[in-house]
Amino acid sequence: MSERAIILVLLSACLHASWNLFSKSSGDPVSFLLRALKYSALLYAPLFFWMQPRVHYTPAFKSPHPTPNSYRTFFPALAKSTRS
């Protein structure tokens, strides 16, 4: 495995561990997770709009349910799983 790959794996492990630590230590995990989603969307929005005209793809499948409904169930389940 290349040195770059090892560094990326270790960096992602540290980021994932810090995500879990912040989620567990916050008073309201659902609120923390939704706030993190909002800020990550704001952070990646410029990249998304910059890449949009450059990438042409066809979705492989249609989602059986709208995305907001999946988030409505995902984040409470994630918050419940982080409680010890």
C-alpha cells in the first residue's frame, strides 16, 4: 500500500473518531448531527456548483423515497446508537 493511501486511511479514522466523540459529548446528538449536516452542505456547495457543468451522469436507480424522509429516520437512529 502506498504511503499516501496509509495517510488517507489514518486521517479518515481520526476524523471518524472525532465525529463520534463530538456526537457523544454534545448535549443533544440529533441537533449536533443536523448542524454538522448543514455546515458540511454549506462547505461543499461551492464544489458542487463548480463540478455540476463538468460532470454528466445518469443515476443508476431512483430512490424509493425522498431524501428528507431518509434523513428524518437516519439521524435519530444515529444519535440513538451513539448514546452509551
